[in-house]
Amino acid sequence: MVVVRMLLKASRAFGPGWSAAWNAPGYSGFNLVWQETFAGDGNTLPNQDNWNIITGNLGVNQELETYSDSTANVQLSGGNTLQLVPLQADDGSWTSGRIESKYTFTPNGGAQTAVEADIRFGGNDISDKQGIWPAFWMLGASINQGTSWPECGEIDALETINGQLTGYGTVHCDEIGGACNDPYGIGSSTSIPDQDWHTWRVLFDRTSNDWQSETITFYMDGNQFGQVTGSQVNEDSWNALCHSPLYFILNVAVGGGWPGDPNSSTEGGYGSMMEVAYVAVYST
């Protein structure tokens, strides 16, 4: 893994125009099922065969940003990464980036399925990130067929707010006030050493083929920091979280009920971005 990470960092150093891909890392006992390595020329959008570029203000969580398909907000770096960049306009309004995968996956019965992304944050000082809310997460695809949130199921592999070096992993399910304690969810957190590259993984373990003992486990850099078991919720909710199609979302929100609004010190731009080297799905 150390060698792989060194090679990944080397590939990023080529700068704009470099477009060769570097594969997601391999892990013993797991097969790579799907990956996005964000190869392509700098200042271009990610592959729209794979991703929906979301636009507009979605009217959720009291967020302030308007999502944009401008490469100022959503761009390939040219060094095999995706950059989602929040920006503040002269009138004080905010734009930012959000992409959602067209790819869906369903954790396999009798097996383990892992999803992982390698992510870093821009180098603005933490005191200049009030209201910045980056995330790597999954939604149940049934939300696109009319199932409401949180009944559709949501798994947050990583959220962090206001630049704080704390990463949160959370599941949402059932109904408000229901099995997942929503709108807050069931979650755990971990300290993040710095704003540099770290891997964020969710492992769906269905090897028992008994929904009550199946688990969803959260990791940073291979270290477990949280776990949810089917018996903590109910069968319908577990089916939504662990037995049904899910898709990926990468975004940087601005403002909202959890982080609060930006303040006069909040800075946008690359220093407040979320940068992603790959997203990958593995299975035993």
C-alpha cells in the first residue's frame, strides 16, 4: 500500500495535461469490481458516462450553495484527481460541486463488499473553513423511484465540517425518529491526522447471510472507527442499507444546519476544496 500511495502521488505531480490513469490499489482477498480514477485533461469535467454533474440549489439541509457544472467548481486536475471547489461570488453567494455516479452496486450476499476513496482537503487554515462541508457518501437508488429519505437508506463514508480534523461515518434509514435515530443517524467519528491524503472505506459484511448479524463498518486508512449491525435497526431498513442498489455522491456543501453558515473569515477556492484520487468497489 505504501508503494501504491507513492506512485499515486507521483502521478499527480505531472500537472495539467497529464491524462494517464493509475488504478485503485489492490487488496489481498478482494477483487476490484469497479473504479473511477479521474483520468483526463486538466480543467475538464469528469466522465459524464459515469457521473451526473448536479446543478442548482437542492433545497436540503438549509445549505446555501448552488451546485454548478462549471469547471471552476467541478474539474479534473490533469493529475488523476477530481477537484470540487467552493467559490464565493462578489455578491456573497456560493457555488460548489457535486457529482453522483450512474454506477450502482448491491453488496453481495455471502460475501464482503468494500467501497473506498482516497481524499484530501485544501490547505486553507481551519479557521477559514467555517461552513464548508465536504462528503463522500452513498444513497439508496430507490430514492430515484420515489422512495423518500431516509427510508431509501444513506451511508456516509466521510463527512467533515468547518475544516475540523474529525471524520464522521453515519447511516440513515427508516423514518424521522425511527430505527436510525434520524435526522441524526447512527454514526461514529475519528480524528484525521491532517488535511492530506487518507483512504475512507465502508465494508459491507454479508458473509453470515443473517441480516441481524451482518455489519457495515467504517475505516480511515485501514483503521476501524465505527460499525453498525443489522440488529440495531430493523429488517426493512437493513435491506435498504445493505441488500439494495446504492450509488456514490461526492460533494462540497456550504452552510447548512450542521456546520452553520460561513462567516467573514470563510475562504473559498482550492484551499477549501475536496480532492479525490479514486473511488473503488471491491468484493470477496
